[in-house]
Amino acid sequence: MMTADKLRQYRQSIDNIDAALVYLLAERFKVTQAVGQYKAENSLPAADPAREEAQIARLRTLAVEADLNPDFTEKFLRFIIDEVIRHHTQIKSDLG
């Protein structure tokens, strides 16, 4: 039987992990913003389907190794990729 204290400890761990995820995503988006700026300045397309597919395949493999559902991992990554492409498109539009 789980005690209230044990549940509180689990929830604190989840809160800490969630905070780390937020900071990691923020760092990732800082880098992808720089990539978007580079792409816009060099007339490169916002999306890179070959790179995206390679990343998805690589992270699906990592997910299996980490005992995480690879389908969930792919959905999560596709959500991030879609947001990055949206940012890249916006940067290109802002440059005119």
C-alpha cells in the first residue's frame, strides 16, 4: 500500500523532471531559432524532411533502448518538429 508520503515523493520527482523537460525544450528551441535564422538568411527551406525522418528513426531507436514507447516518442518529436517548422517559416516571413 502506498503511503501519502511516498506519493508526495513520487510527485516531487515528477515535478522535478517536468521542470528539467521545460528547460531542455527551451534550450532546444533557442538552438532551432538560430537554425531558422540561418535558413532564412541563406534561402533554405524551413522544413528538411530527410533530416526529420532520420531524427525520428534515431529517437525511435533510443526510445526502445530506454524502454519508452517509440510511437509516443515519435508523436512527441513530430509535435516539436511541427512547431520548429512553424518558427522557421515565421522567421523567413519576418525577413521579408
